[in-house]
Amino acid sequence: MILKKDNFRLGMALGLLLPLISLVLYYFAKFYPLYTIDEMLGAFKTNKSLVRAISITCLFLNVVLFTIYINTRKDKTAKGIFVITIIYAISSLIFNYFG
């Protein structure tokens, strides 16, 4: 099972994958069927509060997964998730304030 592995690259892969899954789920929960994915992504450029809301929901899954791996003492995987989470958070802040 995937929770039993302790690998930095696995953590990075999970850290990249979960926010993308969260973005798709957010799209279906808030925008579907009124808007296409392209229209939602285009709205990021004009609506900074939307970027903040989606960033929070996307990073939430990473925080939950990070906590699970820390509690099961899979530190290498947790480090990979943490690194990607920090990269997402910093890029979201840069996009939100300077983009």
C-alpha cells in the first residue's frame, strides 16, 4: 500500500498530484456546468480572491496527507510533500500579489 512507503520522490509526486485533484474537485463543486475549465482558469487572472480560495483548498489536502505521513513516521515522504506544499504556497502568494 502507498502509505507504507517512505520515499522522498513519492512525497513530491503526492504533493503535486493532490492539489491537482483538489482543483478538479473544486471546479466540479463550484463552476460546473456553468463554466468550462478554460473559463475558470481565465478567471484567475482577474479575480485574486478566487486564486486565494482555490489555493487554500488545494493545499488543504497536502496538509492532511503531510499529517498522516508524519504520524506514521514516514519522514522522507512527509518531507517531499512539505517541499511541494511550500513551493505551491510561495507561488500562490507571488501570483496573488505580483501577478
